[in-house]
Amino acid sequence: MEKEARLYEKLENGKVRCLICPRKCVIPEGGTGFCGTKRNKGGKLFTLVYGEVSSIGVDPIEKKPLFHFWPGSFAFSIATVGCNFKCPWCQNWEISQAKPGDIYTNYVPPERIVALAKRYECRSIAYTYNEPAIWHDYVLDVAKLARKEGIFNVWVTNGYMSEEALDELLPYMDAANVDLKAMKEDFYTNYCKGVLGDVLNTIKILHEKGVHVELTNLIIPTLNDQKEDIEKLCKWILEELGPDVPLHISRFFPHYKFTHVPPTPLETLEMAYDTARGMGLHYVYTGNIPGHRGEHTYCPSCGEVVIKRWGFDIVDWKIKDRKCPRCRHEIPIRGEYEKRERGWWPFII
């Protein structure tokens, strides 16, 4: 569905400037922006993906991954098509690198998304799988309705959002997992076609405004897998956010245009995990390695395993009153633990 966009400005000669992400594309009459989901029609900017859902599902909140936000709960997950990055290893490239019309989407009005989240007893709605900034207008409409119904809003994002977009979203944002890909400008420039500083700015704003933030760093062999890469990333987190912000260190597997790169060796993940913990981050997790010790939550004071996980499932919960049962150190968890006792359901949209 096409709908006039909220955030843009009109320029001379019928051009418009999109204000959704830091790229701020200047788009001529009849043209589209970098992401391919916004078009200038008659000197007005239209989103081409309003309500166009490509993917929908009920996920464990741990899959986002969010380990410290309403653990054990379900997130009603939705996506459209498109992205404002061009990462050649994207695991969801079929939708993130697609343009409107390339693949089948189904129009679902905002009210229906909220109703479905309630029907499937989801604590939150997650805007995920592709970059949620792409359908800012729709996400904002869904988020407003969700807030009225007591449903949380979760962003799984590359962090490439403008401050103008953030100003609109912040009143409705409860949690975000931001993919902090590397602490190298040339990494973002060459592979993502974005700017690292803009991503760091988004993360700091989210944290300062009280949004629950967790970070993910996908470790890709030869690109960001050296010890100094991890040290630089952890140093920034410690200085700008503090030691309690969870960091998910994720294992790379070949996808899209990076099928020539092998999976991240387990030894590299171990090095990154130990480096991050050694530098003082309190909550470091490993992703894409079910059964690894890095899936668990440890008390940063006494070392007790306070949450034991296997993949996306919590298999043991020891926290009492949000504190370690051994030393009573407070563990920063947003919300209550909800033990999952349900399976998966077929969808009726």
C-alpha cells in the first residue's frame, strides 16, 4: 500500500529529501531513494510498503536476541521488504535486499497486527527480520496501538535511523537490539554503505532515553575477528553505555554474497567472549552455538549461574527478586520471567 510519508521535506524543482535515516536521500520526481521503498510522486514522498508484510511469526524474545527483557516471553514478529544497508552476508537477504513488488507481501492493517499479538498471547511486537526504519510510518502506527493495549514494542535494528525518526519513535520504544557490526569506519563504508558514527549516535540516544538496549556483534572471519576489534568495541560500550548493557557475540555462517567465507571458528568466538568479559562487560553472550557456556547469565559479583539457557530456551532460573541467590547482587532484568509452556501455532491472519 502506498501512503504519503511523515518525515520528508520539499525542495526546489520538485525534489524531496527523505528524513527517515541519516542517508537523507534527495529524490527527484519519479525516483526512489537508496532503500527503494520511498518514491517521489508529484513532489511528495510516498512509502511503498505501508502495511506490506513479508514475514510474520511468533518468536521467543531470546531470538531477537534480547536476554534481559521479559525473558521467556513471546514476541509477535513482523517484517516488510528493503533495507538502508547493503550487507553482503545478510541472512535475511531475500527480504532485506528485495524491492517492493519483488516478492509477495500481504497488506495487514495496524489494528490486525495488534489483535494477532493479543490472540497469540505475545508480550511484545518485534519489528525485525529486515530493517524497521524502512517502514517507519507503519511501525509507528502499530506501536501506538500496541502501547494502548499494554503490548511492548521491540526494534531489531542496524541503528541507522535519523534523530528526526527517533524523536517520533522514542515515546513508544521499549527495547532494541542494535547490530553493532564493527568499530571501523571503512567496514561500514565498504560493506554496509553506511556511517559508523550515525549508528553509535543512535545507540547512545536509545540508552540515554531509557530504552532497554542490547547489542549484537556478528563476528565475520577476516573482517572484524581480531582481538583488537573486540577490544575497541568493548571499550566503547564501557565508556559510553556502561558494563551492564548485554553484548551478544554471534557466530557467522555463509549467506548471500559471502558463501566463500567459512563459518566463524569456535576458537574465535571463545577469544571474543573471554576478551569481552575480561575487559569488564558483565553480560556477554555467544550466539549461534547452542549449548555453549556463553548462553548463560552469570552474576558479575560472585560468578553464580543465575540463568541457564539452551538456544532460545531458559532451562534454569535462579534469580530471586532480581538478585543473585548467592550474594544478592542485583541482576538488571527488565520485566518478569515468563516460563514458556506452549508450542507453536498455525497462523490465521
